Amino acid sequence: MDDKNKYSSVTLKDVKKNPIVNAFIKSANDYLGTIGYTEHGVRHVKLVASIAENVLLYLDYPKRLQELAGIAGYMHDIGNVVNRQDHGQSAALVSMRLLKDMGMMPEETALIISAVGNHEEERGDPVNPVAAALILADKSDVHKTRVRNPDISRYDIHDRVNSAVERSFLKVLKDKEIISLQLTVDTQISKVMEYFEIFMSRMLMCRRAASFLNCTFELIINERKLL
């Protein structure tokens, strides 16, 4: 078999149907639940995959690159099955093995694992369009449905901020070269300053990601532009 015939065009649909991928996502989410983290399961990764794909769609990137962003979005948190610490790097390595087993071309695998390995603000950078789209998609998923703590009296600041967000929408305005994260926040539950207290580093990362895509990043909370 020659090198060309060893590889196939792995699709997002293929990845979503892979039983190992889905088992790892479920287990990772279960593990995070035991240590009190917000939801990082199928709902989150499906949403991130869709948003990442759409970011590149609305900016007129090639269709295949859009799909690679979707695949990166679906697999980006799979490293939590190993440990929360450095889960981006773990996810990149796990994804590399899974995509290799599925027959993905090395060049495409490289784009995905570099994006997955760079999605966390502690050490990540928008190193390619797939990475930039993934960063924007992942950091825009702030919403009350992610809170898993049933006891409001035991909410930490992350629970409180997420529970206060009633609507989160990432809007791409290609003609104006703007990517806008629009939030509706119930300030009776959490003050806007609490959002900045825990998410400022994420928003600055979104600014870098938008800049990589030749856009300006805006944060709008309750119809007021704050960044």
C-alpha cells in the first residue's frame, strides 16, 4: 500500500460516531463532576464544535478547514480523562493517537492537535486558524446549564457566574471584521465584575484569537460593550 492510500478524509461525523472518542468524553466529564467542575460533556463539545466550524465558515475559510475546526472542538476536552491539569496537552496526545488510528492525514492531524494543545489560557496561543476558532468557541460557552452543583448555598464563583448567564452568543461580523461575544447576565445572581474576575484571561485570549483571524474582539454584556 502506498502512502496516499494509507490515509482517508476523516469527517466530523466519523469522529462523533467513534465509540472510543465518546467513551473518553463521557468519562472525562464524569471525572470532572466528582471534583466539582462545570459540565464538559457531549453538550459542551458539540456546541464548541459547531461554533468553531461556524467562525471559519462566516470568515470564508476553506470548507475542509471549517470541518477540522469542528473536529478540534469535539475533541478538545478529551484530555480530562487523564487529568484536569494540563488537559489541553493530554487531549492533543490522545487525539493524535485516535486520529491516526482513524486514518487521518498527518498534516490535518497536526492542525488539530496544535489547536487542541493551545486552547487553554495558561499556555495556549492561536497558532493557526483552527486554533483561533477553537479558542473563541470554547471560551464563549458560559451558561447556566453548565452548572452541576445542586446546592446553591455551596456555589463557588465559577458556579455563580455561569448560573447568572442566561444567554451567550458568539457573533461574527465579517464586513466589520468584528467577533462579538454577547452575554445576558442576571446581575442579581452575579455581578459583572465577578465575570471579569475569573474570565479576564480568557477574554484576552479571545482578543488574540480574533486578531489572528484579522478581526477585533468585543465583549458585550447586557447590551453594553465592555471590551
